[in-house]
Amino acid sequence: MQDLSAVENARTHLGDPALTHAGLAQIATAHPDLWPEIARHRLAYPELLDWLDQHGDDNVRQAVAERRADTRDATNNNPGLPTTYPPADTTMRAVASDPQRKLRKDIVNLMWVYPVSLLVQGLVGAIFTIILIAVNAQTVGGFYSPGSSVASSTQNFLDLMTPWMIVMTLIGMIATTCCYFILRQRHLITDITTTTPVGSRFGQLGQVLIAMFAVPGLVAGLSLLIGLTGYDPSGPMYSMLDPFLHSFLGIAYVCVLGPCLEEVVFRGAILRHLLPYGANFAIVTQALLFGITHMNLYQGIFAFAIGLLFGYVALNFSLKWAILLHIINNTLSTLSDQSPVLGYGILGFFSLALIAAVILTIRNKQQYGSLVVAGRPTVIAHPFRVAWSHPLFIVITAIGLIICIVAML
């Protein structure tokens, strides 16, 4: 018999309006006593019902049959109702038998693929650079023409690289995304397509949107405070982005193509890979890796905060909503760089969003607190301690953080 307090805690989660299909599958894995209730739950999807029907007793099978009958009636009466939900094999991996060992194995797999994907992106850049140097070396007046100064040669080289930098970055990011087939294999498709109908929850999406606008307002405020010391923390970031903002392809990458590929990697593959160990753990860990990937502490802090919001949206709604919010965020940031007047206007908008976010947080603190409670793991204790204490995780994240700090100097 299971611990009564654990069962009651899981039963409380079943009634939480923020519960997701993945969370329901986690509860089913950990609490067989609740299988009849889970079979009748509003979020019980076909693959989960099949799993319960296969492993449950007569009471569970009866509950499954009743739920299937109700679903058929609802579908007949409402033809527009969604009928596809996340397959069971993406959310119900066997973690109950030895969850700590399985988590360590999964974190090792992730922390090998993560740096390899970054190295692949760097390798693509190196190959492009070598090819450009080889081609330019045969051209009269190349970037290292005889008698030219070091400064002149360097500038010629940068002028040569700038038009190709966008193509190089795009190909590198596509190669990076492909690396996650190693981690997720065929599950990467369902990572992208898994969705939960929004229904009447557009108010929740609206609050996320306000929080997303509030983050750059907060970061800008911190930047102004740091700027009083005479140091501009945003300088390195804008110097890296500048070549992208002078061509259509560059703007398309920053505003659309980049967000799509980044969401597939972080809120698709990585988030779903870690989800069996708790929503909180999966969301925070992918946001941390997302921040480190930007290789700049200033931009990384912003990316971490935004990554938390996008992770919540991808998990509770779908990846396409996270992609849309990411596109909106990057587009507004790009527009703010086009002119000082437009930039100040958008900054003012972000400041108002920050004020609204503070008011919402104070007013809805209990509701937001319940989201944190609902995201706690049901099949493993202390996933952060188990995973983040692994030597490989410590080494990879430490190296990434050091690079982020050095890039600010």
C-alpha cells in the first residue's frame, strides 16, 4: 500500500487546473491506487488509457471503458474537439523503478549532446572561415595583401566575413538542432507536435505575455544602474548582433528562423527529455542551458528568465505558442534598435509591463505558488540535487558560465 500522504498529495495535483498531460502521466506512473481516478480525468488521453487498460485491474479497465465512451460521445457532439495528445512513450518512461539512476543516465546523455552540438556549430563556422580564406587568398587585393597593415587586413577580413556570417550561423544552428536526434531520436517529432488545447486559458497566456515584456524592462533597469559605473554591459551583445541587423536574411534569422530552431532544441528536445523528473526541474534546467548558450552573461541572464516563461508555455500549451512568443520578443528587440525614438517607446512599454507584472504577482501570488507546487516531481525526490551535482553537469555548466563572464570583460 502506498504512503497515504503521498497519495493525497497526488490526488490534490489531479484537481489542479494547471496539470498537464505529462504531469498526469507522472502521477499514473507513481500511484497505481489512483488509476481509476486518472482514467476518468479530463486530461486522460488515448495512449494513457491504453496503458492503464493493459496494466490495471477490473476496476481500472471499467473506468477506462467509461472514459472512452464519454470521449466518443463528446467527439460526436463536438467535431472540432482535438483528438491527438502526446504519445505515452514520450511521457511515461520507466523511471519509477530506479529514478535516481535513470536521471543520472539521462543527464549524462544530455550533457554529452549539449556541448557536442555547440562544437558542431563552431566547426561549421571554422569550415566557412577556412573556405573564405582559401578563396580570398587567390584574389588580388585580398584581406592580407602584401604591404597592408594589420588593422587594414583585419578590417578587410571582417568585411569579407560579415555577409557570410548570417548563412554560417543559420547552417550551424540547423546542424546543432540535428544533433538532438542523437538524444531524442524519433521522439523529437512528438517533442515538437505535442500540444494541449488552450481552451479558456488565454488569460494565462496573456499573463505570460506581460511577464515576457517585463523581463527586458527589468534587465534594462539593471543595465542603467550598472551603467552608472561607466561600464555598458550590453555592449558586447550588440556588437555581436550588429552584422545581423543590416540585411533581410539577418533580420529574418534573428526574428523568425533563430527562435524556431532554438525552441525546437530547448523547449522541445531538452524540456521533454527532462520532463519525467518534474516540470520545475525540466523548465529551470533547460532555461539554464539556454542562458549559457548565449555565451554572454548580460544576454544569458535575460535568456534564462525568458527561457523559464517559454518553458512553461511549451509544457502547458504547445511549442508553437512558445515559438510565437519568442518571435514577438526578438522582433520587438530588433525594432528597438532601429531608431532611438522607437527604442525609447518600446522601453517605455516594457517598463509599463514590468509594473503590471509586479501588480499581477502580488495579486495572484497564491495562484503562482500553486503552479510551483504542481510542478514538483511525483516520481523522484530532489531532482536538482541528483542531476546538478553530477560531475559532467558541473564541468559543462562551469565552463559555459566562465565563457559568459569572460565575454563581458
